[in-house]
Amino acid sequence: MGAVAPEELARLWTQDEVTIERAIGQIVQQLVTIQVSLDRQAQALGQLRREMSTLIAPSGDSADKGKRVRQEK
């Protein structure tokens, strides 16, 4: 049995159409779904931060910074 949407579970609960055991089971299923999503988002954010840090990091060739190149005529 799949997890019931939280709104539907609340409706069933208020109408006494769901047992305590089933409600707890549904809540646990929803918690697992939320945790998996959160873990994936945290992993994606970490990857994005790593990629951004490589884009904004200094080039490491500081000797050439600010030097003008003379153009030959």
C-alpha cells in the first residue's frame, strides 16, 4: 500500500476512518519519502557549491594579473 497524502490522512483521521496503526504507518512512509528527498537535495547543493567554488576560485597565475600586454604595430 502506498503512502496517503498528508491532507487525505488528516481528513481520514478527523473522520475516524483510519486506525492508529495505519496512521503511524502512513506517517512513517511520508517521513522516509521526505528524508530521501532532503538527502538528495543536500547532495545536489553540495555538488553545486563545489562547482561554484571552482568557477569563482582565483586562477592561480597571480604573476600575470594586472599586466598589460603591449600590442605591436
